[in-house]
Amino acid sequence: MALIQRNKGSLVEGFPSDYTVVDIETTGLSPEKCEIIEISAIKVKNDEIVDTFSMLVKPSKKIDSFIMNLTGITNEMVASAPKIKEVLPHFVNFVGDDCVLGHNVNFDINFIYDNLKKFCKKEFSNDFIDTMRLSRKHCDLKKHNLKSIAKHYNISLDGHHRALVDCEITYNVYKNIKKEVCSCID
């Protein structure tokens, strides 16, 4: 299998105040074989939420029971949803040139990048911040998945594994890590 070359943006090491949090739900782990079934984003300016974007996406194949149980997204919910090629232009317009923030964000970026390249003949090259990397660097935890970090900061996990909720959790994780790190610098 050939390795896909992606011309993605660069990892941002600092703590910007303006960014867009992104998260997707998919039918599996492989950008080559699986599909996006939900895509969400939260636009943040001066560390405050100013807008949100969230859409379900109709995949070409049925969602299996494991993914339905994990995400709560059913085949009935996506039956009348638009296909990814219709959703991506709206998503990209919402994100613009913003730095994107996500948890294990390369997963999301790879799916977005591959679909954008396939359906819109464009590349997703926004710079990015990864809260999983920040957690590994700044938090003394055994696990650095979103659930573990959210529990560490007492952030609600209600609705976890839905894209917009995971954006909100990631936003709050980032704010907490930023607060701890930046208070040590002052």
C-alpha cells in the first residue's frame, strides 16, 4: 500500500487565543477505507467561543453497530444528511485560515485532508494545535486520551463521542492546560 503524502500545516507549539476547534466522527479508523459521519467546529476568538458549526454526513455504506453504539449516530439519523462533498465547502469556509485545535488532531486532519483533496481538489493546510501532545508535555497522567484528561480537569463527558460535544470538551481541556502552563510562566 502506497503511503499518502499530505501537505498539511505545521504543529503550533504556543498557546494562541484565536483558533477553531475541530472534531469528526467516522465509520472507522482508516481515512482510506472509512468515512466521516459527523463534522463539527467551534470558532474561538480571544479564548471565547464566537460561533459553532456541526453537520451529520451521509456515508456511502451503512454505519455498523459498534460505531452506532460508540457515537449514538444511527443510519436513520444520517439517511437524509448531505454527503461529505456537499458538507466540506461549508466546513472549510467556516474554518477559514484559522489554526485548528483538536485532540489527537492528526486523525481528524487526515480524514478532512483526504476528503477535501478527493472531492474538492483542495488541500487542508491549516496549522494545528494538538491537546493530546500538550497533555503529554504538561500533564502528569497515565493516559492522555480525551476522556482521561477531561476527568483530570473535572470536565463533563456527557455526550462524549459526538463531534460538537468533543469540540467543547477539547476547548475546555485546552483552556485548563493553557491556564496551568501560562500561570507558571507569569
